[in-house]
Amino acid sequence: MNSFEEINIGDTLGPLELFVSKDQCRAYARTMGMGEGAGRFTDDEAARKEGLPGMIIPGNMSLGLLSKLVTDWIGSSNAWLTRMSTTYRVPVQPDHTVTIHGFITNKNPEDRTAEIDVWMENEESERLVTGTATVEFRK
Amino acid sequence: MAVNYDPALINKVFEITEPVEVKAEKIQRYCAALGETNPIYTDEEAAKKGPYGGIVAPPSFAVTFRNGRHFFENVPRFGMRGFDAGKDVEFVAPIRPGDNVTLSSHVKEIYEKTGRTGMMVFVVIRSTLKNQNDEVLAHIDHRFMNRP
């Protein structure tokens, strides 16, 4: 990754295009030990009974994917993701392609941090999950 | 109309969970579920040469710890439907395999906001993750939205 000195406001991260399958969504829910009440993350029928269009991806999984965009960018450097904030705007459905974007909005030389807007879009460019991340470029 | 609640609710820790051991295998499964390939999370040999001297969990692993048996019983509600509106996570230190993690939770704030769809009440619960050495690993703010 670039050093703190080399990054600029307006630089982009990604985009990271992902097809999240229903099986991947179920694998996440299983790994997390989501039990009772997790039907909306594992089963279309259960999700429809709750008024959803079908299975949805857990909010925490979206947070994990948005974080991945940033940690992919960090790579194996010692920069540290210090903060990730997410807002769940629209339910994210599996078996669709989503694209994750990032954009550097601020750079603070005093504490060597960068602020990054991150968001997940569907095929119609609708923003499903939005967020902000802070990365500290440790020396 | 201001939202009414008992101010004694704020900052009172309502639950500390039993310690949960972070198993290397769980980090692997988490990485697989997210399609994670960064060697500092997935490859022990490569991770040894990385900034943390060994495998660490991806930062977002912090949100995977169970909130404790009484968590939802302690989230104040305002007689309305509740939704998970989002999270605000501060990652303080890496989570490593073998760590024993506890969560303590308290109500951080309650506020109201009027949006496109009318009045909403937000309840923010802060959970703090610590390891066996009492070091803070992360603070997680859960934002719950209540709407009529």
C-alpha cells in the first residue's frame, strides 16, 4: 500500500465486486453460531414470513465485507483500521452481485489518519450499506 | 416531544459475559465465509513476518462475539418496533488466537431524531471487548432504532 505521504483526498479503494451466494451467507451465519431467529439469514421461506423479499445477509457480514475493502488496501503493512461505522439502509440479498467502494475524504497529518467513505451498492447502483472508516498509518 | 427514560439507565453495566476462547479454527472459518485472503489473517508463516508477529483475526471479527444472555432484555424499548440501524466499532488492539474475550455492555445514549418517516428513538448500547489481560480490544456501539 502507499505510505501516508503518498495518499490523497479523492483516492479510491476498490471497487470490490462480489457475488455473495446463499451458501456463503449460510456459512457466515453458521460460523457465527446464529441460532434461533436467524432464519432470515439462512432460509428464503423464513425470511418471507417476516415480510422480507427472501434471505438477507446479516448486517455484521456487510460490516465484515466493508472492512475487507479497507484491510485489502492496508495489505500486510502496519497501518491499522481504527474505526468502522455502518448504517444499514436497505436489506442486502444474497445471490446477487454487490460492489463495494471506498473514497478518501480526509487526511489528518497530526495523527496520521485517513477518513474513508465506504459503501455497498447493488446492480442498480443503489446504496445498501454506507459507512465510514478511519485508518491510522503507524510509523 | 422529548423522549422520557430513567437517567440511571445510562452507563450502568448490565452484563459481563463469560470469557470465550478465540479458536484459530474459528478465525479460519470466519475468513473463509468472507472470502478473506490477506496472509496476515490466513497464513501463519507469512503472518510471522507481518506487523503483528503472528496470525490475528480480521478487525471485523470483533463484532462476532455473542452479546450475552441478557443483552436484548436490557435494551430499552419505547413501545415501538426495533431495528438494527448500524454499528460504530472502534478497533483498539488485534484479536489473536488463544485470547479469552469478555464483553461488558451498557446503555451509552438514548436520543430522538425526526426523519423522512417521522419520529425515531435511537438507543446506543456500547459493548467493550477485553482479553485475559484486561486489555481493551474493541468498543462496539450498537445503534437500535425504534419507530412507531
